[in-house]
Amino acid sequence: MTRKVLDWKFALTSLIALAVPYYLWQADLSSHALTVRLISSSALELPSDSKIHDIQITVNGTKVDSPHISSLALINNGSKPIVGADFETPIEISTKNDAKLITAQITGSEPADIPAKIFLEDNKLKFRPFLSNPKDQVNVTIVSSGPLNLKAGGRVAGVRDITFEDLTQDRSRPGLAAFTGILSVTSLTLYLFFLGITDFRSVTTIGPKVKISTTIVSVVSGIYFGSRTVIELGITSYFSVGVMGLLFAIAWVFATSLTRSTRALNSNL
């Protein structure tokens, strides 16, 4: 009896066919998206072993204790513009610790003519409503009394949550990435295994309906956990495609081995 062998081109095509709608759905959910990104933060104090002790930092005539300077950016990382009328409340950046915001200035934007305006109120940095097109970025420098531990908030139409990213900290979580990577490989292995079985009776005793539903669940799970692995590794851009390709290749090896083992076991029965 001739057994059909899994065609890798068919498997990859079917995976892409299922992955594309998933990513389009995710893209639609994030069509309106704002991110506040802390780029850098450093103390302005002299080293502890310095012999100079009579230097003070003042802002507008007020002495600043434990001065820190931080740079952050407000980025429209969605695919649609956000207009001034979309703002129900200003975008707010506040501290989660006892640090005090002393002053803040817009130091630039991309493109250069973005008419954004900011102000400090109740120890919060606030952005007045303005038009923000996709990929627009507004850069702000903050002087604070003490190191900042920030959070972002505000009510903007279409934006569920304003994301805050701290680039001064390592964002990758290798342990969780390894866990989601294992789940992704396991799911994709089951997907490829059941996809490659065309002679149902000769390999397993599970019915076709169960195998079809298992295949669909497995590929959706594999794509989801693969995307989570990319996120937990802190990988962006084209490198994420490489990670997904690697997970798929590993799953292919396991699925091929599992298929051969199963057929060898059934041939001995």
C-alpha cells in the first residue's frame, strides 16, 4: 500500500494561509495604538567620591534634590491617524513612586512639524489633544527630583490601553520565552503530524473529524505561542519572521519523526 508523504510546500502554504488572517485580525485590533517609551534616564549628581561638594542644580530658581534627566517619546504605532477629537482626556504620564516632575520640554518630533503641546499638572506630564499620524513621534525631556518610575494613561477613542515601554530595562524574559516556544513547537508538531496523515486507518484509530479539529486548534495555538515567544524575547522587525521559521523547522523535524515512529508501530501490529 502506498502512503502519501507530507509535502512541505503544502504544509507551509497552509500555515501561511491560516497565519495571515490571524495577523490581519491582530493588526486591526491595534489599528489605533499609542506607546510611551522611556528611552534614557540618568542622575545629574556628581560621583560619590568627588571632592566638589558645593554644586547645586536649580530649575527656575528652585533647588532640585537628587536631580535626574529622562528622555521619552510618545509614538503612534498604530496604522490609523488619531485626531484631536479622539481625545476624551489628555494623555497622562505619571510617577508610581515619590519622584517629582520639575520641568518638561518637547525636544523634537518626527516629522518635525507636529504641533504637540505639553504641560505639568498635579505631578503629571500631560499632552494636549493633537493630530497624530501613524509613525509620528514626539520626544520629551524631563527633569525630575529622584529617579522616575512611570506609567501612562488617558482616554483616546480606539485605544484600549496606552502602552508604556521602559527601554532602560531589559525587556526580554528568556524563561517565559522558552516556555511559550515549547508550547509553540508542540502545537505546530501536532499540526504537521495530523496534516501529513492522509491514510487515517493505517496510522491511528482516531477519526478524521477529530484530526481535522485538532489540526486547526494546533496551528492556531502554534501561531499564538510563537508570537508570544517573539514578544517575550523582545524581538521586533524581520527577526520575528526568523524566529517563527525556526520554530516551524523544529516542529517539522519532530513531526517527521513522530509520523515515522507511528507508522512503524502500526506496521508491527
